[in-house]
Amino acid sequence: MKTSLAIFALTALALAAASPAAAKGCLKGAVVGGVAGHYAGHHGVLAAAAGCLYGRHRANEQERQQQTQTRAPAGQEKM
């Protein structure tokens, strides 16, 4: 069981590292998840992978929100 979890975690980290330009949020999430997982039951690698995925999701969500805020709503353009 531990071996399969370790393989899954390493695969997830390898896929996340495959696109270095899109790694915004991954490192911070991985560090926080790894530390929390280590203290919560010695599952640091698995928690780091989950933290990386969550950090990427959160960064993408914030970027999308910033893009929609910079655009003027339809019909309210400046004259």
C-alpha cells in the first residue's frame, strides 16, 4: 500500500514539474502540504503532491479572477 502511494505521489510531482512555467502556487502548496502531512501521520510526500495540486488550482483561480476584474463589463466602456 505504501509503495503504491509513493509511486502515485512521485508521478503527480513529476507531472506537476513537467511544466515549469505553470508552477505558480505549486511550491508553496507543496511545502505547506508536506509539513502538514508529515506531522499528521508521516504522509509528507502524498500531502506535498496534494498541496501542489491545490496551490496550482488556487493560483489559476486567482489569475482568472484578476483577468475578469480588469475587463470592463459589457455596455460600460469608456467614451
